[in-house]
Amino acid sequence: METEVFERYIDLKKPFVATDGERILGYSDLQPDGLIDHFYCHHQFQGQGVGRALMNVIHEKAIEMSLPKLYSYVSITAKPFYHHFGFNIVRENEANVRGVGLKNFLMEKEIG
């Protein structure tokens, strides 16, 4: 069952995957409307350029797609990372994930 769910995710979201040839170090996606729906970097590889590489691919694809902006719903811990790449907070949100309220932030960046 988990494999089927992951295969559907891959078909639907078309993620970018960063590897070292053997292991998945991180992944992200870019949706047609500019939404970065998933952005993940394994904690053992944070601060080593994996996130930067993924964000660079996202920016390149956004330009290829002629997107006017990028946006994402960002956790409080990811907020400084997105801010570093020029994203600004639009508003604070309260998301409900499996019955648990989680604070996140809608952040966006104009593509110029």
C-alpha cells in the first residue's frame, strides 16, 4: 500500500530528487501554479548544499514555465531558509494535520 501511495505521489507531483548516487538526500516539487508543495532535506545533509541545489532547480523550472511567483506553506523551522532565497511572509496559517493544529506561514516570491 505505501508503495502505491508513493508511486501516485511521483506521478502527480513529479518531484526533483537529490541523491549521492546511492541515497536520497532530499526532494522537492514545483506545481504548475508555482506552489512548492513538498521540500525535504534529510537532517544529516542539511547545511551541505542539498537544499540550495533543490531551490536552484525550482527557480530554473519556474523561469522555464514563465511563472510570475513561487509560493509555499512553510514551517517555522523552514522560514529562515525560504527567507534566505527571497521569499516573504504573506500570512500566518493554522493547518490541521490529522487532527493536530500546526502553525505555518504562507511565503511567496515574485519571479523577476
